[in-house]
Amino acid sequence: MSTTPSTLKYAKSDEWFDAASGKVGLSDYAQGQLSDIVFVEILVSAGDTVSAGQAIASVESVKAASDVYAPVSGKVVAVNEALAEAPESINSEPYGAAWFIQIEGGNGAALLDAAAYDADCAARAH
Amino acid sequence: MIEPTIFELSSPGRTGVTFPQADVPAFDLPEADLLRGDLPLPELAEVDVVRHYMALSKYNYSVDGGFYPLGSCTMKYNPKINEDTCRLPGFLHTHPLQPIETVQGNLALMFEMQEWLKEISGFAAVTLQPAAGAHGEFTGVLMMRAYHQSRGDAKRVKMLIPDAAHGTNPASSGLVGFSVVTIPSDARGNVDLDALKAQCDDTVAGMMLTNPNTLGLFDEHIEKVIGLVHGCGGLMYADGANLNALLGIVRPGDLGFDVMHFNLHKTFAVPHGGGGPGSGPVGVAEKLADFLPTPLVGIIEEADDENPPLYGFVTPKHTIGRMKAFHGHFGGGVVRAYTYIAMHGGEGLKDISQYAVLNANYLKARLEKTYRVPFDRTCMHEFVMEGRFEGTDIRALDIAKRLMDYDFHPPTNYFPLIVHEALMIEPTETENKDTLDRFADTLIAIAEEAKTNPEIIKTAPHSTPFGRMDEVKAAKELVLCCWLPEEQ
């Protein structure tokens, strides 16, 4: 497992949130659990208002289909259109190219930091 | 060698049938849509066709060929007498549009089947119409919506579904228009009561619950769960996929469920998995009976001293309408399942569930020292274990593939989602101890291989016509047709 970036915040439902840019993605732990991701559909558009916990995308791997939830409430200012063409980038670059959407207005104060998220994942492994 | 497709085997001019000389004048049909000369119909002799399909059938794995412990699918042996009864000429050569006076035997059988399913499940009324399990769910959830709407209660938009549920439950709810709310499981594999309480309000349409759940565990608080949902005005849907654990032991209707689908192709030995068709009757409590699909089979003239009753079709007062053309899967589903129930009788059905539970617990006991079983409780008809070993990168998928080399069908894997590397094992009641031991010995041997020769597991299967498939490529590069007609 790669290191969990300390600059990001994390939801227990495995999304990361970058308070600086507003970008949202899926954690390395989550992509590892899902295994090879073959399909992504982003369910919101730029301009939409989302609330924390709302499904913003659907991800399918060879093992399972899973929803991705908004980690914070706010306004969607951008959607990563390239992601649908390259779902495998969620496996290879979960914290880089594979961001899903950008949300404006959330600070992520209620989310976990990297250490707390790692501890949460470790507890789930048993 | 890989068997070519039947199109690749074709050669122009070969023929399997020679039509006799026409004894009526030739008639030119209009071209257009009726005759399509552009379709590349394969041309082969009869013997080539037979050999082709015989070759394909040898690639197949079936419950007639070996042990098939596919969890949540109840792949029990399907007794061959069912094949005789469903082909009896009186059943086989009837048409659903015949006048009811000419098909009284069929109708009597359907009526009795409705009664038997009521007796088995504890529900007030049953429809035989739905085509299979998920169609039964859709039918049941439509009735739940109709019930709330009939009371003018339009704010009930939430369907509560545990995280251990079959994926069809949220799909059926979504199709009917409900918002799905996932309820987590607690540390013992039950519905988390606190999480459930937090959701119980006047927007709850109902809850869809599989009991025993997909972990093979009977919910220890089932009455509390049902009480909470009823308490906020919701209805309880039972997913009957796991009914094979309960026959003659507990009736979902008595527990307080309001609606349930049966899978005749699981519990009642109708073939499935390519051998169908399935059949998904739905039972309901009294308060939902008026919403059942139309038509049901009923007695339209009572018997008297001289005559038997006259069976016919009746329409429930507030029916949701038809769910299927005609009357469901009569011959393939209902007649086979009727035969199975008649052959076993009440005590026999109870034996089925008791042996199904015994077999699952026997396998669990033999395997739990080698494979980790989370939620370690006495299981019902199936159990879920983890397909991974400390210090190796062997995963559930690898173990499933390796089992094929030993001529077993793999268990369900990666489901339910709440268990890491899940292997879900349902032996069913029809397997003897020798088979169960052979399967357990094999899984223990594979665990040993994981230490001594992990490569052979990683690259399995080795003994099948095709080796390890590239599942990512299969999902991303869909090639569903070898030939498409060109645009006209």
C-alpha cells in the first residue's frame, strides 16, 4: 500500500478531499479493495449542489459495483471528464490524475486526517 | 482445441434437412422484412450440428456432473421425476388461451400450488406470475408502493436495505422509484439496530431483508427489526432466496413479514443457471392481498355432490395489473416445483432444511481452522469464509479458480461485500458426507499449496478447456457478436 497523503482529508466511506483545490477522489485503500476498475460514471455536473454523503459517482470493478459519495457539501465546480475514458487510472493514480469532481465551499473539518484514516482501514482489515 | 462457432463450421451447400417436394403451388412472399437473404445462416449436416453442441456441452459444468456449492444460489440436485411430470401431455399440449373448462387440471394444480406456498410461508395469498426472483421482488415492491399510495401516504420514499443484501434488492427498489438507504450489519452479522432506529421515520416505505442473510446467519433480533419497521409504518419485504434454510421450521409470514418472493428454481428444485426457466411466486399478508397481480387462480364455482369445483381466474380488487403475459412459468417452473413438494410432503420439506443446515455447518466446522470465518456463529444453509492467507498474496479468486482443477464448481466469490475476499459456500441438502469431505480435503490441500506452490494457484485453472480469463479485458472490450448485418 502506498502512503496516504497527509495533505488530504478522508471520509470513512473511502473518499479523499483536498481542501486546497476542492478535488475529490477515491483512496488507495478503496481501489485496492475494489481491484481492477473497469467503469466509472460521474452522476453530477458542474453547477450542481451536493450534500455530504450524496452519491456522486458509480464505480465498477471486476469484483463489485460501488457508489462514491461526496465527502463534503458544496457546489460542484468541475467534473473530471477524462476519468470515464481511463477508469484504470483510479488503480494507478488514486491521488493524482484520478480525481472525480471539484467541490467549492467545503472545508473538510469533519473528515479524518491521514493517520486516523489509516487506522480506520487497518481496523476494517480484520 | 477450442470448438469453433457454428458459423465458422458452416460450408455453403451442406444441409441437415431435405424438404419434400411441395404439394401446393409456390407463392412468392414479399421480400422486405419477411425474408432476409443477408442473414448468414449456418449450413451444416445434422451430425455436425449434434457434434458441435455435444462438444460445447462438455465444456459445461452442471449439478448433474459434480458438486456445485454456489452460495445463495441453492444449486441442489433436481430430481428427474420433475422432468417426467412437466412433460405429461396434459400439461405440455395446453395453451394459455384455451377455455378454462378444457384446462381444469392445470388450474387445479396452480390453485393447489398457491395454497401450498401459503401453507409453507404463512402468507394469506400467493401469485405464481413472476418469471423469477428479481421479477418477484419488483412485483412485491410495486405492491408495497400501491399499498402506501392507496392510503394517500405519498411521503414514504425510503427503502431500507442491509449491506449484506443481494444486489437485486436495491435494483428492484430503484426501479419502482424508491430511494435506497443502506443499513450496516453489526459485529455478529445482524442488522445494526441503532442504525436501523436512526432511519425509522414516516418516510420509510419498507425494508427488504434476507433472513437468513447472505452470511448464512439468522438475524438474532428479527422480531425487533420487524417491530421497528412496522412501528414507523413501513412494510417488511422478505427476500426468499434463502428459504431453503427455513422449510417447516419457521414461516416468514408468522414472523411478521408482509411480502416475500419464492425462488422455485432454488428452494423447490426447478433447474436454473441456464437450465431454467426460473419462477418467482410472491406471497403477501392479508393487507396486501388486494394488490396482487391479475389474474390469480380461484374457485369460481364451488363443488357440489355431483361436480368438482370449477377453477378459473379472479382479479384482486386493487390489482397492480399483469406482471407477465399469461400465467407465469407453468410447466417449467410450477409443475416441477409442485412435483417436488408433493414428493417430499410436509415432514420431507422440514428434512430438506435440516440437512441443508447440517451440511453447511459440517463444512464450516471442517474448514474454519484453515480459513478464517468472520461472524463465527452457527450458520444456517450457507456460510462465508475468507479466501486469503497471512503472508501470501493468494486471493479468493485464485482459490475459486484452483477448485476447478479438482472438478468442483467454485463457490460464490467477492459476495457479500462486507467480508474480505469472500467465499460463500452453500452445499445444499443433496450432498452426502463423502462429497463434503472431498471438498473440504481439497480446500485444505489448496491452503497447503498456498505455502508450498502458490504459483499453481495463481495460474489456475490448468485442467479446463480455457485457462485463467482476463476479466478486465472482458469487461472493457466487449465483443458480443461475431457478425453484424451491414446497414441496408
